[in-house]
Amino acid sequence: MRSRTNTIEHIQYQAKMVSRLIHHDLAAIHVQDAPLTENPWSKGHRIAWQTDGFPAEIPVEAQEIINNLLQRVNLKEDYKVQIVHGDLSGNILFDEVLSPLIIDFSPTIAPVEYAEAILVCDCIAWQGSEISEIELLPNDELYSEMIIRAIIFRLAVSAILSNGDYHKFVCEYNAYKPIIDYMKQDSWEDIR
């Protein structure tokens, strides 16, 4: 019988493999065919990718935290983007017999590495994965940037949905703070 930690690690590894498979299939869809949406999640992605600013209702303290993270990344011009599932964590159903089933498709246009970073960060923040699970992702400049952008996305969405209540935002921030601190370690490349 597997321990709880081994089971979580195994599921997170499987989730990453499912992510690779779905994104391989999604690569066939032309980005220009994707509909534009306006909701807190699409706004959060745009904030993470530095193509949109903060809504007025976001608390100033939350803006400062997110701006500090934004200062750790530089927007580049050479990203390979496609349609990706921007919320895989908790949306992959596993069965002992059947193939995994992906639910609640949340499309966005971004690099696959960004979707993988969101998946791993969410598993650490909310599903009991150890901080060491960040090592499922390569330790390179691209993934370091994607991890920071994934956290910015989640914090921006939380700030938008908090309706100006900084204390609601802090709960989300505290869930992702261990990852932010981990990314400051010498073992991860400086992404600036």
C-alpha cells in the first residue's frame, strides 16, 4: 500500500503527463480561432502576461504584492503559445481502470509551460503536494518565469474576486507564499 505522500506524488506525476497529452492535442487548434473572454480568470491571465492593468477594486496592498512579483519577470517576444487548459489541478479525474478524464476546460492562450506551472503550483498550494514537487518542472529560465507568472495569475484572480477585501486575498497569498520563497533560493535561476 502506498503512503499518502507517495500517492500524492504519483497523482501529480500522472497529472503532469495528462497535461502533456492534452496540450499536444490542443496544439492543433489555431490560436486565432480562440474566442476572447472577459472574466476574472481571463483578466488574471492578462495581468500575469503584462497585457492589462489592475481593476480599480483590487486592494492597494494586493497590487503591491503582485507588482513585486511582476518585477521578477521580463516580457519576451519569443514565446511559443497555443490554447492551453489553464486550470488542470483538481480537474483531472483518475480511475484505476479508465483513462484520466479532464473536466472544466478553462482555455487560455499561453505557453504549455505556463499551464504546467499553474498545475504544479496549485497542487502545492491547495492539494497537499510538498514544495519539492516544484522539481517536477525543469530548473531553467523559462520554467522559473512560468512559475512566477502562474502565481501572479492566481493572486490576480484572487484579488479581483476578493471584492476589495484584502483579508480574502491574503489567504490565497499565504497558500502560494512557500512557492515564492522557494523560488528565491539559489537553486533556481535568476529569471531577470
